Amino acid sequence: VSTQSTGNLREMKVRSILKVVGSKWQSEGRGARVRRSIGRREIGQIDPFLMLDEFVGSSLEGAGFPDHPHRGFETVTYMLQGETYHEDFMGNSGVLRPGGMQWMTAGRGIIHSEIPGKEMCRGLQLWVNLKSEDKMVEPSYQEATAETMLVAEESGVKVKVLAGESMGRRSEVRTRTPSSYLDFELQAGATMTQPVSDGWTTFLYTLDGEVTSGGQVIPAHHTVVFEQSGDAVTFTNNGPTISRLVLISGKPIGEPVVQHGPFVMNTEREIEQTIEDYRQHKNGFENAKNWQSDIGQKFLRGTLWK
């Protein structure tokens, strides 16, 4: 049994399961396919998390997310396989490679393009809400590569720490909305008990293989939402192959959420103002005037790889 315990494990209250929901393929962006976890009808948004998608696709097959805006929240993109190219209207550009993570604070406004590479890619994108006082901060990025990602391993369990702490390893990623994001791989027969903050919203999403938690066998591509009460979650790999999952936890904000596509604010009036700002290139969207991403335009013209 592997545990990242700070005290006596027997004193920890292990959380029970609230619901288990499977994710089916749906279309998103241009030619891309996603399995929606958080944000689908059966789960909805669970404060502070707005959405989690597992995405696959390649730009050669027409999959991409060309120029689009965001305001009022953060996007966390984590590559499991393949590459994704990124470019924004502030002049930032780069490539997310396998095992790489980009924590983007959209804040008051950003427009960017996300285009998968030639080869089939697979990844996760999480949307984390921001409290009202942080919704209009300047956009910023935090990134990690496979080489710089914190990794720990013991008793048949390996964890990559994107945010938060596990097995004594603490990520330096700053989460404006206090959050934890952990990627676990369990060998056959391995068990993990991970402490979580009492009262924080906590869920896991299974990527490969199967895990058992709370007496339930959870296949791949399923979301497990845990009860709010308790300071630990436990899961076991009783299957014959390696199982992989992400465990995500965050402190609820407790504010109204009004969403209009890629804009997430607290009131309808703020959404109306955001749409006006976007259309008139002001209050954070100044750089949008006459801007088009290079990768997005090449993708739309079909000349990205020519």
C-alpha cells in the first residue's frame, strides 16, 4: 500500500463515492473528438471545476482549435501522447510535447490557437474557475515538461505532480484557485491512499485500465466524483494491467457562475461587457485587432505541413 500520509492513516476519513459517470465521444473544435468528464449533463460543473475533456486528434486529419478567446478562468492542458502547437495574441508560441503541461490563466482576456501535430495526440484539458477578484488579472502561463515534472514512486504506484503534493513532492505551480492535480499509474495489485483537503471538491478520471474504489470497479474513461467530507481517497488496481488516472481536487469558490462559451463571469452584465470588450478590442482584448495566429490560418488553409 502506498500512501502520502502526514499523520496516522487510521485517523484519516476516507471519502465515499457520490457518483460514477462514463464519458462518450463527442465532436469539439474543428474535427477533434473529446470525451467530456466534468461539464457533461450527468455531472455538470462542480465548483471550482468547469470542464474536463480527454481529447484526441491530429491536424493532418483536420483536428484543431484555431483562434478563440477566453476570459475569467484558467485552462490546464496536459499532453499524454503526441504534440500540440500553441500561439496567442500576445506573441507567445510553443509546442506542448508528451508529458508536458501548460497552466494558462486567461484572466481578463486572451485569444489563442491550439493545433495538434501531425501524429495522433491525446491529452486532457481542465477548466478551473477563478474567483471574482482574479477574473480580470493579466494573462499568464506556467509550464512544465516531461523532464521538469515532479515524479515520485513507491510500492507499485508512480505519481506525477502537476499541482499540489503527493508522496512528499510539492509542485511549484501557483494555483490562484487552490487546486491539486495528480497523475497516477498503478501496477497490478497496487493501492494508493491520497490525502485531500476536507471540503475540497475531488474527482478522478480513469485513463487506462481499471481501478477499484469504494467497492466499485471503475473502467477507463469514467469520472468518479467523491463526497465533500473526508480527508483521503483510496483506489486499487485489481486488474491485470497497469491502470492510470488523474486525481483532481480544488477549493470551492462559492460564487455565482455565468458562462457564455469561452467566457466565465459572475453576472449576466459581466458577460455582456465581455462580449462588447471582445468585439470592440478593449479591456484586455486590445491585441485582437487585426490579429490572426499563424498556425491557425495555416491550419484553416490546409497548409500547416506544406
